[in-house]
Amino acid sequence: MAIQVLMPALSPTMTEGKLAKWLKQEGDSVESGDVIAEIETDKATMELEAADEGVLGKILVQAGTEGVSVNAPIAVLLEDGEDSSAADAVAASAPQPQPASQAAQPEAAAPEARAPEAAAQPAAGPVAVPPPPEEEYTGTTVTMTVREALRDAMAEEIQRDEAVFLMGEEVAEYEGAYKVSQGLLAQFGPERVVDTPISEHAFAGIGVGAAFHGLKPIVEFMTFNFAMQAMDQLINSAAKTLYMSGGQMGCPIVFRGPNGAAARVAAQHSQDFAPWYAHVPGLKVVAPYSGADAKGLLKAAIRDPNPVFVLENEILYGQSFEVPDDPDFVLPIGRARIERAGIDVTITAYSRMVGVALEAANLLAEEGIDAEVINLRSLRPLDTDAIVASVKKTNRIVTVEECWPTCGIGSEIAARVMEHAFDWLDAPVARVSGEDVPMPYAANLERLTLPQPEKVAAAAKSVCYK
Amino acid sequence: MATISKRSARGAAERSASPRKTSTRKRPTAASKIPYTAEELLRDYRQMLLIRRFEEKAGQLYGMGLIGGFCHLYIGQEAVVVGLQASASDKDTLITSYRDHGHMLACGMDPRGVMAELTGRVGGYSKGKGGSMHMFSREANFFGGHGIVGATVPLGTGLAFSHRYNEDGGVCYCYFGDGAANQGQVYESFNMANLWKLPVVYVVENNMYGMGTSLARASAQTELYKRGESFGIPGLQVNGMDILETRHAGAEAAAHCRAGKGPILVEMKTYRYRGHSMSDPAKYRTKEEVSKMRKESDPIDSLRKVLVDNKMADEAALKEIDREVKAIITEAADFAQQSPEPDPSELYTDILVEA
């Protein structure tokens, strides 16, 4: 059967072009792949190759014609044994072909593509159904440091599931740059606790590839400052592949390590990356404060079938807390915890800043202000319900974070409170963040850069108009 | 240089009698020197033709506005993946970057599902959410289909890590291009792969141009099979336009990995007939260069000649294969146009696995 040759689109945006030249004439035989014409657009001249074989039966658009629409028939190709009458028949009956795809008409498709559910959803809102509220742990506890709690979480999960292993720089023989993986090599051997060279980009990608194939890697970054070297693998490979594969290719992996400001290590080693990762659909992000947070959230992260970032804090590693010793103690990702109940003002914080917020609450109590401190624990998904419920009670909120103010976690909380609790607010949301500067080295400047309890207390008083 | 220099087979490809000098070796033409059966070579012919016709059809549908965005065609390079896949077992994994349609077909994925992904329809392998560059099949052990140049090398090394960790006997075939060969993460991966003796066949498909930049304009060392040298990874340089050569190299490389010797690097010297992507006016090379390659080195024409000259198939049998392949592609194109676009409710699915 005779085949119409159509004016091709040579780029995603082309709608029409000039048929510059025919390189084959009527009656010429054409092999698939032969260049038959040259097409000009405003950007380039491109060759049109035949997609089928046959004889060029009839040229419908003469060389030199401008403004030929994409998909207009420009010639008829005859198959073996057909004569030119077949070409005339096809040419005469040629209906203007309609692109079947709405993709070819983005304007027309746009309103339909906007799902009503999507429009109603708050920006970057929790995608998963929030987990059930945490039941208060009533079992026995032991006093241990955050460092030991993290270690125990990994040891228990490596023991529990053969697919779980730890990899990173200095995690095995050196037992961790911050001694978080102490004893793990001796307990589990080099197949399960793997030292890597200093190659963040590739070992992050190796972890992701192994996770695609069913392993459950825990990838330690010596600090999250170095994870920037691996950013492409973290975002483009770990976060997006499930979606791009239509749900086939899960990535059960944990990226963990110290995040945020340490002490006196200056700009390149002191930064809170929480908003960077919390921005990305396809990731979960947690930031533990206490020993129980550290153990419960890390265990949950390892068991989660998605890429989970566990943002630890170097300064918290040595602090001691009461930690549940039940090996099945796991905290739900996506739930905040009320660390201190109060009625006058809500203070949200994560990681080390929870301690700062609690100190601020003590200062405020001396002045008769009863602050409620929310330990966010999870930054993606963010527990909007807990924040909104608290604001409906206190009518005032201060956010505390180490990161820079622009597009921070505090900015996001301010937006959500406006979306969900606007009518309950008695004062604008106040944000206390790291100052908008690279971290200085000098001790006095460093102290000025980071949120201090006095500054948080002052912000709380200001929203209470006191 | 001992570990690197166009190594001899050393018992790897058992069916090959003569020691190999890869880059300089002449393609055997006499029947007695062809170590493959007619059945095997007809399978290769069919597969290469399927890829060629699929890509031509994809180009056509792109021209009609049915395929959007980026679309990178594999035409000219068919012998690379078809020859290497001949040595793959069902435990092995494959990963490649965005010129990926040929690899999917060579892994046995359904042309209808691949084509429907190109048209962004729900019948596509990724339900229309991935497109030409992002497709996957757990069933076929095909791990993508990735859009970032160089990123597949750590990912493939990770697949190999899992093969070794699970001791499942599998090998990862990890493909990248000559453009990707200049990415830093490639060498971080090479280092760990040989440090840990991971079973990975690194395949660099050297089609001579990274988009519009020729290899010589981008690379201080253009002999890409030597790029593993500092890491102790042996390299082979292979005529990637010749299915007999690619088959042979695949068998040798797979045997190397399966023997626990760690990674191997195979440079496939090949050529793409079409532009880098669809919107490439190809000003960086001459028409004469392209037509010379098509005329003198086409992998499908060459195999056709081998089959006929050696009386492994007659013209009628080959014509019949042509017809079968054409019918498969026509059906795939029809399916890809009839399958509906994904439902708007799919917008918010597949972001996270529900725990």
C-alpha cells in the first residue's frame, strides 16, 4: 500500500518549516534511511530520511515552499509493484493527519493534566498517609549517648536483615571518623561493614545501584558537607527512579552522617542541609535530637523501602539520654513529638536546635511564658497536623533552625501555618535561623551566627507582644 | 601494559580457536572460521534488524509529533549490544544511559511497551512517566535507561556489588559512551570495582562523538580501552560494527568476570548514523563520513553477507525475517498510538513505596 511521507517535526518546538530541496525525484527508488529532502527551520537545516523503502511516487510539496505545517503530507512512497495511480489515490484522499497525542498540543492538554486532587494539595505536602500516632514507650530504658544509640540501631538491623550493610569512609577498621560504627567490623566482618575510598560521588551511586537490586545499604557520609560531591546520584538516581520507572524500581537506602554546624570548623564544614533534601519528592528526611530519636528513627529508616536521609549532629553524638532497649523500638517517620507542652507559644525545632528551644522555654518560664516545644523529628514528610494543632492552641509560633533563612524549614512551616491555621494566628510567624552568612571561624562570630536560647526566647516574647 | 594491551583470550572464549588481537583482527569470513551456528547468527540478524526498524519507526513517530522531548536513536550501533547480550545469562544485569532503546530490545523487552513509553502512554514500561531516556524492567533485569552522562557507571558498579554480595553468579553489563568516559565518577567507580573485584563488564560505546564534539577534541587519551590501566583493569578494543567481533568480546569479558577476576573494560568502536538526538543538524561531521560508514561497515548488511556467503541462510529466509520484524514494529507503533495517556491520578503515584 502506498505510504504518505509527512512533514516531520525536527525539534520538540517546531510547528512549520521550509521544504528546501528534494534529493530524490519522482520515480527514484528509495531505501529506508536514504536522505530524500532537506528541511529548513529558523534554527537549522536538517535532512529528512525515508522511514520506509519503495519508489518516490509523487511529490506533493515542491522544493522552496515555505511555511509547510508539521504532519502535512509532502510526498507519496509506492511499495513494490504499485504504479503511480496508487500515488494519486493516496494523495487525493489524503486527510490532514491529526496528531493523536495531546502531548503534541501542550496548551490543550494543560488543564486536564492538572488533577483536582493535586490542586487541593498544599505544596510539597506529605505524600504518604501520616503514620498512626506514636504510642508512648513504657518499656525499660538505658542511659546511653546518641553515638551508642546510632551504633546499636545499625547493629540490630544488620543482625536482623542480611540485605543490610554499612559502607562509607573509615566506617570499618577506623570504626568511624566519629566512632559511630564502633565494634561493627568485629561483630559483622568486612562484607557487611565496608570501608570505601574517598569517592563520595561513586560510592553513593554504588549504594543506589545495589539498592535497585534489592540490597539495603546504609551509606555513611563522614559529614553531609561531603555529600554535595554526590548530589547527582542522591537526587537524580535515588529520589527519582521509582517515579521514572512507573513504580518498578525501589531504592531502599539510608544516607546518614553528621549534618549542621560542628564547632570551630568554619564555612566548608558547618552547614545544615535539611532544606536541600526536604525539597525533593521521592526522599524522606529525618533529623533526630535525643538518643531515643536517634535509635528509633535510624531503625525506621533502615526498614523503610525508600531513600531516607538521617541528618545527625556531631555535637549531639556525646550527649546522653534514656534510650529504650527493646530491639523492636522503632519511631514512625513523619511524626513530630511534643517535647514540652505549653499554652502560650509554639516553638518548632529539629536536631540540636531542640535543645536550644528547650533552654529558651526555661528562660521564658522564668518570665511567666509557657512555651510548647515541638521536636519535628521528620522534615519530609513534615508533621503539619502536629504543628497546626499546636498553633490552634497557642496562636503563636517561632521556628528554630541552624540553616540559612531563605527557603529554609522555617519558611515552609510559615507557609503551611498560613495555609492551614491563618485564622488562629495572633501574630506573624517568627523565624530564628542561622545568619545568612558562610560560617565564620572566630569563636565570637560563630556564636553570633547560630541561634542561641536568648535569641529564641526574645523571638517568642515578641510574638507574645511582651 | 601487561594487563592491558589488547589481551589475548586466555581460555575465555572457548569456541574461538585463534588467539585474539582485537583491534587489528580481521573479521573471519570463511565458514570454517565462524564459531557460531546459523541459528545463533540468524537470531542476531533478527535482533539487529528489530532494533534498526524500531528506531526508524521511532524517528518517524517523532517527526509526527507523537514522541516528544529527547529521543536518541541507536541506528548503526546494533551489533554492540546484540553481540554482548549473546554471552549474558538470566542472572546478569544491564544498565545504560539514554541511547537505550536497543538495549531494551536486546534484553527481550516488548517493543510495544518500549514504543508506548516513547509516546508517553500508560502502556509504556514506566506508565508514560519516564519517556525515552528512563525505562526499566525488573523482569528483564534491565536497570535503565538513565539521563545523566556518566551516572550509570557507579550504578552499574553497585549492581555488580550486589551480585558479589549475594554470590548469585551474575555479572553487570554497564554501558556508557565516549562522552561519559571523561566524567570523574567513572574513575572513582573503576577504582572500587577492581579494589573489590566486582563482576562488571564496562562497555564504552565509542561512536566517535559526544554530542557534537569528536573524541579527539575532548580526550587526551583517545584509546579508551586503556582508561582502566591505572586501576589494573584489563581493556579490549573491539570493532563494534561486526557482530562476530562483539560476540567474541562478550564471551571473553563475561568469562573474565565469572572467573572472579574483577572488572573488564571493553571499548566498542562504533558509529551512529543519526544525530545525537533528533534535533541535531550534524554540522560536526561530513556526509561523506556517514555514508562511507553506512556503505562499508553496516553491521546488518555485513551479517547478511556472512549468512548468504556461508550458505547459512538464503535470500528468501532473510526476506521472511524482514517481513516478520516489520510486522512486529507496525504492531508496536499501533499499540503506542492507541494506548491512552496516563490517568491524571497517576501524577501523585510512585513517588514513595508505601511502607
